[in-house]
Amino acid sequence: MTKSVNQAVSMKQILDLVRDDLARVEKVIGLETIGSVAAVNTISHHMQSAGGKRLRPILLLLSSRVVSSSTETTSEAIELAAVVELVHTSTLVHDDVIDEAKVRRGRPSANALWGNQMSILAGDWLYMQAFQIAMRQRNFTVLDILIGLTQVMVEGELMQLDRLGRIDLTEADYMELVDRKTACLFNACCRLGAMAGGADDSDSARLGEFAWNLGMAFQLIDDVLDFTSKENILGKPVGNDLAEGKVTLPLLYALAETTREETRMIETILKDRSYERVPFSTVLEIIEKYKGVERAQERAQQFTARSREVIETFPDSPYRKAVLTIADIITERDR
């Protein structure tokens, strides 16, 4: 079987484990995103029907079962899975406004359809609705995790805005952004799942470490795909990050070795925010010349390897196997 077929089979096996639970999560999301303002309902439905992977709620649901001896997923896990998906959706709405994105998952973005003001307010509403669901848990630890997550993610957005267009970023700068914008949410998902499954602090922390490394790998591969994938597969224009002024790891690795002329070409793109004067194909040639993609993939594999080491400290079960499979899929995916 080809890699894509193998991935499809593996994902089907994972979904079979959580299918009923995911249906319950979708029901919660559907009920909780009905607002009194028509625009909120429309934008929410647009985002929720866009065909996302639901990776974050899946991780939360699986984490709750990795640590639980029960044969059923708790209602707490179902509600928290809805919470993290709503938080994730609200950040996507806000990100598209900040990035002036026109496409999300192969469809027009919310801001392209309804404008920035409406989209920002709808994103805010979705976020607060997530917190309203979380409040029902009457659990201060849950709220601490979500509040801390929010602070870190907003700081990540502010850092990214401050660093847009800069060519002098270091690998440490890049990793800090990945931590704050992606890995921290993965970490929160699995910690919340562990709590919902009745885990102690030690198991919760270990699942959080597993997920953090997984989130780092996920974003690194995302940034690789921005250079190597195709628009109809990626669901957005390729080379979009650089055109938005973002210097990601494959290019960072190449920039450490580029000639003065090659560096000037990258600076031109960052200044223009377009490929009009320097074509995208030239960037790909530079990255290929200095093996930027291969080195970024190797770095992602290091994070994935660490995530496997951590999850393998838990007792063997179908749920542990499932999260191990997710780790493999993340580093081998093509979208």
C-alpha cells in the first residue's frame, strides 16, 4: 500500500475507537454554537463544516482513555473535547484576520466572506462560549490550564506580528513561536483529557509532554508542507507563509548558508509580501540547495521520537496504540 493509503487505514482505525465519542462532541458543539445573532451562527457553521481533522478533540478523548480503567468516556471528556475544538476554531478565525488570509481549508475564509470586524467578534464569541462550557466543570485546574493557554497563545501572536518580515530570526526564535502558537494547545488537550480520565498529576504531566512534542512536530511538518505541497492538497496557497512575512524552519536552515545575493532575494520577498519580483520557484531552489526541507523534517522526527518515548511509558492498550499511530501520521502526512 502507498503511504497515503496506509495513513487512511490507520486514521480509520483511530476514528473507529472514538467515532461515537466524536459524534457526542459534535452534538455539544452544535448545541453550544447557536447564538442569538444570525452572523455568529453563520460564521460558526461555516468554520465547523470546513472538514477539519478534529485532531485536538481526538487527542483529548484518547488521552482520557489511556489513563482510565473505565469502559466509557466521561461526559467531562466529551465537553472538554468540545471546548478545545471551539478554542482552536476561534484562533483560526482570528489568525485569518491577522494574516489577511483569503482561503481556509480550500474555501473562502470567514474574513473574506464577512469582513474583519464581523469575524473578530464571531471568534471572540466562540472563544467565550468555550469558556462557558468549561465553567460548568466547576474545576479550577481546568480553568487554570485554559487561561494559561490563552495567555501563551496571545503572546505568541504578538511575537509573530513583531517578527514579521525579519530575516534575522534564530532557530530558538522560531521554536518559541511554535511552542506558543501550536504545541501549547496540544499540551493542554492531553492534560485536560488525562484529568477527565482520572489521572494523577504525574500522568497528566507526562501526557502533556507527549502532546507538546507532538505539537512541535506537527507545526514543523506544516511549515515544510507550505513549501512542498500543492494548493489543492494544502487547502491554501503554497508559499503562503513567506508571502505573509513569516520565516519558517526550512528557510531558516537555508539562510544560515545562503550567498549574499540569495539572501537579498529572500529579503525582497519579505519586503514585497509577494513573489512578483522573485518567483516562488527560486525560493524552492534555494531551500533545496541547502537541504532546508530535509533538515526540518529530521528535526520534526526528533520531536516525534520523544513523544513516542513518553507515551510508551503508559500501559499498552488500543488507545495508547492509537496515539502512537497519530505520531507517525503527523510526521508522514502530506496535508
